[in-house]
Amino acid sequence: AVPHLLSLVALLRPLLVPDEASVNMAASVNMEGLSVLIESGYISEAPAAPALVHGPTSKAALLSMDLLAKTLGTTESAAFIDSVPPTLASLRCLDANVAHAAILLLSTFISALGSRLLALLPSLVPALLDSLESFFAPSRFPLATTVSLATSMLSSTYPALLTAFPELLGPFLAPLLARLVTIGSATNASAGGSETTVAR
């Protein structure tokens, strides 16, 4: 049964990212460091946006991959490493449901793969921080949705990182705290019914 499930992982991977029309290309996710890892052979595929893959399809693929990673990630980690970059790219999706599913999957990857992601860490954490910042891009989402996405990432993905790499996140604490201030300001604005741009 395991080989069949692993083949399903490979089939789902191209579906993790919606097509370009569904992706916020202005929302910057730092993938430069991941490209270096691709070129070095640590991971084999760059994030892609296959044609005719729509938001609901990507959401279903992300949630299915999440179930597979929870089941097989600790014992078959090599099958999932290549899915990290496209999952990061899915955070740019204009469909908030897809972005939520990507956050969930990234949390599972970090928890299940743990130290096997060590080589990705210098690029993974900045990419997550950039994604968190991109949620606040003007006109991307309603403010309440932005706060929901940011809170979801901070309550799942970052605790998973702290558990997996408790001694290696020091260099990223300052930018993370800056995002926390932004989110706190957005939460206050949302509570007051304001839809103004959040001050940074």
C-alpha cells in the first residue's frame, strides 16, 4: 500500500499551485534560496503554476497531501521534500481557502519532516516571513481575512518551527516580532471596523 500512496504524492505535487490567474504575482515570496537548493540537487523541482489548475483543485490537493504527510512523512520524508516549494508558492494564491490549506500543509511538513528540512531552513523561514507580509498587500484580501491567515500561520506554522528547530531561529526573531506588531495593529483596526491600510 505504501508504494501506491507515495505515487499519489507525486501525482498531487503538480496540483498544489493554482494557475497564474489565481496567484497574486505582486505578493513577494522569497524563493531565491530555494532555487539554490534546487540547483544543488537537494530538491528536484521548482515551484510551478500548471495550466488549468484552479483554486478548489489546489485546495483539495493540499489537504490530501496533508493527510499523506501526516501518515508517511516521518518514515518516507524524501517523497515530500519536493512538495515544500510549491506549497510555499500556494501561499500567494488569491483564494484565501488555498492559502489556509497551504499553511496547514506547511505546518504538517515541518512537524513530520523535522530535521530533514534543516538544509531548507535558511530559505524556508524568510519565505514564510515574506508570505506573512504579503497577506497585508493592499487590496489582496479583506482585512478580517488577512488577520485570519496571519493568525493561522502564527498559531500553527511558527510553533511547529520552534518545536523542530528551537535553537536555530534566533536570527529570525526580530523580523517575526515586526510582523507581530503589524498583525496586532491589523487586529485592532479590524475590531474597530476599519478597512484602512495597516501601518508598518
